[in-house]
Amino acid sequence: WTWPAAQRGRGAFLSASDFVVNGTVDGCDATSVVCAATPKNAPARLSGTHWQHAQQVLLPCWSLFSWHPSKARYVLLTGGVGLTASHPWTAFVLDAMGATVVADRSGVAGDCPLEGRLRRRTGTGDAGSEILWLADPAHAAALQAAAGLAPPPPGAGLRVGVLNRRSHRRWDADGAFLNRTRAAFPGATVADEAYFEALAPAAQAAWVHAADVVVSPHGAQLSNLVFARRCTAVLELFPRHFYMPGFYLALALQAGAVPFAGYATDDPEGDRPGNRNQKGRYWFNRKFKYRKTDANPLVVADALPALADARRACLADLDGG
């Protein structure tokens, strides 16, 4: 297994130029801001059926809202775009955003609201085609504060956590991994494995926010990386032949974390079976998506000092060296 750092690809963050925003109306002071989701800029079907894809709608809207902090916030769903607004995790994020979901403009309060939308979908999740979730790590920090999250007290030791899954792509982080990690970081808090399937969204967010190093297989639980603190080191483990470092690791990067990808060979981009001409890497490798993540726990444990070093370097940069 190797640990390639997640690359920035074509643009690490959203920018104002990624949005189309309507012009102001003379003599009218907008009191509301509307973020419009359309089939061209959102995963219309997935965002309505899978809560982890709802944030592909919500987080870019949060950056738009963050540029207009004093205005009432609305998420406008158009053209059949769905949103799992009743799912507990989506509801938790919407509550932190202070946003109202509407199906048409008649539900927006105030005259001449400011309306913006992404020009297009921003990526596929492949390396070099990263999804652009946020415009600034400060926006992630603001969402964390709005969700009521608080960092560990000053002087708290390094906290290493394994965020696992009970179903597809589960990683067997056995006792040997935990024991070797505790030996490598004797002053650290090495948390036992966490599973988010039955955990309330606020508790999920708090777990990620408290962590300094997170190791996790690819999966929806990593939607919570938007709640990671600046410089948290994140290692996402991928099953063989399924490699999407531009999805959740892009979210980690844009939240200000330090992302790493774990893969079974030193050439994850070139490690594709069969017909390499088939269109779409995700669809090509989809059948491998549900396989167990088989990273050697001892090898992963031996990689943790490099992650801790990357975290320290990031913190030093934040402190001005």
C-alpha cells in the first residue's frame, strides 16, 4: 500500500467566478439570497435519494451565503433537482446553515432577492476532476461554529481515530493497528473504531471535529469531513480498482485539512482492469466499489507518523512558521 497525497487538480476551491449572480435592482436593497440548484449544476437524482450527495448542493450554497452573511438564506430546487431534506444529516446541515429549502421563488421572502447559481457541476471525483465544495476553509470553520462545535482544549494530546463502516468497504482495523498506533504515539488518545450508521449527526460532527488524524475507508461517513478542523490529517483507504481521491479528499482539502489517499499500488490512476477505453472511470470501476478494503493494518499504522508530521507542518504554516 502507498500513500499518495491528494493533489489539487484543476482548481482547489470554488471562486466567485464559478457562480452566476443576478444584478441588483436600482432602489431595492435585497434582504434575501437565493442559491439555485439546477440539473446542470447539481447531481439532480442522487441529491434527492442519497444524503451524502445532498451536500453537493448545500456546501456550494453555503459559500454563496457566506459572501452575503446578513441576508436570509434560501436553497431553490429547480428542474426536478431533489434534496434529502428530511434525512437527519441533511436537516442538521440545513439547520446549521440557517437555510430554507423552497421549490419556487414564491417561497422567498423580501423584494428583489439576490440569486446565484453554480455555472455547472464542478467535477467527477476523479483525480484531476475534483469536486469543488467550498470557496474557503474559513467557510467550513464558520459552518462548524454554526453547528455548535468546539475544538479540544489547548494542550490536549494528539487524537487518532478510525472511522469505519459496517457494510461495503469495511476495513478490518484489528487490535494490532490500535496497539502499534498507541506505541508510536504514547501521549495520544487513540480512539477505538467509530461507526456512524446509528450515530446522531451532531455526534458524528463532534467526533470528526475532535480528531487530529482520521483513517477511514471510502464512504458516506466522510461527508463529515466538512467538520474537520484546519490541519486535521485524513487518510482515505480505497478498495483495489476503485479510486476517487477527488471526492471526499477534495472536501477535506477545501475544509483546510491535509488529505492522503491509501491505495494498494503505487500507480492508482493506472491500475484499471480490462478495457481501458470504456467511458467514465467511476462507471468502469463501479463493480469494485463494494469490495472490502484490505489495507494491512500494520502498514497503515506505520504510515501514521507521516500524517502526524504533515499535520504539524500545516499548523506551523498557520502560525507563520
